[in-house]
Amino acid sequence: MSTRPWMPLYVGDYVLSTRDLTLEQHGIFLLLLMLAWRRPDGKIPNDEQWIRANLPPMHGHTFNSVVRGILDRFFTLADGQYSNKRLSNEIQNAVKLSSNQSQKANKRWSDYRKNKDLANAGAMPSHSHSHSQKKDISKRQPGKKTIPMPEGWCPPSRAMPLANSLKVDIQETEARFRDYLASTGKQYADYDAAFCNFIRNAPKFNGLGKHVSTGPRQLQDDSRSASRAAAELAEKAKRGEFSFGPRPGLSVESSATTVRLLPKR
């Protein structure tokens, strides 16, 4: 069998030349074309037994009237074989196309091998030459492009365990990190990695060069100072240094609703 997996069909030409065929004749004609296309020489032997074996089962009268009629009309018998002129031309075109594609593929493969051999030949330079080449390559390699902080960015999951291990307040550190970016215009290629480094440096610096306490923030207790101030005011009132005015109301309607410190007369 032929290795040609597809057969061209020019629909316009086929319809124009087969308008008078019945459905049965169309089917047999197309099957005969496919049989010829699959054979290496593109021809059908004038052998009734072979043709019957390669077509669907049919009555003898159908073979003699339909199959023979299609062969006689659309094929030419020569040297004991049937051939279709248009089909033979298309087979020649397919052979040329396949040959051209094969040559192009072989050329590409040959070029690939040559380039590979050249690459292998230059893969083992001297030690000093290789070292200088590595330096040049490292200089030419660009770094990752920095970008503005992505919208909706939040600290990565690995930041919390890192902050806990260093006893760093992650919320305060995140606020400092954002303030640092906003005030300096600094940009990073990887904000997750940059924030983790910010956490690592938090015990020493806050990103602006100031020392940061590693312990949790302490809230100032003002209750004692308030109590002390109230006691001092009460003591001064006892000594007559001042007195309290009327207690303020919910709305300001007159001067009597305000609190005044009255000096001693």
C-alpha cells in the first residue's frame, strides 16, 4: 500500500463532471479513486476478483453495469490496468511535495548537527579564557525587572513564622514596609522576598535607619497620672486657690453652662 495518507479532492471539478451520476455511481466512483490512490502506481488492476474483494459486497449485475460503467467512463485501460489521468497527475504532485519536504527536513537536521558540533567544539576552552568569558556573561545578564507593588499585595504565609521566630510585630513591620516604599519610591522584583528580608532586618533597623525594639509594643498606662492630677486639683480647691463652676449641660445656651475656673477673691 502507498504511504500517502490523504487524497486531494477538487469539489468544483468533481461536481461538474459527475452531475448525471446516481448516488450508487457516486459511491463506487469515489471508492475506485481511493483504491487507486492507495496503490503505489495509482492504478487498478483489470481483475474482477481483486476489485470485488476491495469493494463492498454487491450483486453481479451491479458490478457489470455500475462498476464496469464507471471504469470505462472515468478510467483508461492500458497494459491490464485502469488509470485516471487527473488522479495520476495528483499522485505525481504528491510525490514531488513529499520529496521536497524530505530534503528540507534532512537539510535542517544536517544544519542542526553542524551547529551542535561547533557548540561542542567550543565548549571546553582554556581555564583562563573560560573564567573571563564567565565574567563577561555575568555582566551582560540583566537582573530581574523591578515593578510597583502589585495591587492587593499582602505578606506571604512564610512571613508570620519568620516574624514569630524573630519576635517581630508583623503588623507594625508591614506598616513600616509600606511607608518605606511610599516615602522612598523603592520598587522590587519580588515583594514577598523583600518583605521577608525587611522582617529579618527589623530587630536592628526599621528600614529608615532607626533602631527598633524587638519586644511587643507597650501601651502607656495613664490612669496613675490622671489620678495624681485629680488629687492635686482637689487639694488646690481645698486651699481655696480655685473653685469649680456649674456642671456643663448637653447644649450650650448660656454662659452658665460652661466650666470656669474662678480665682480666689
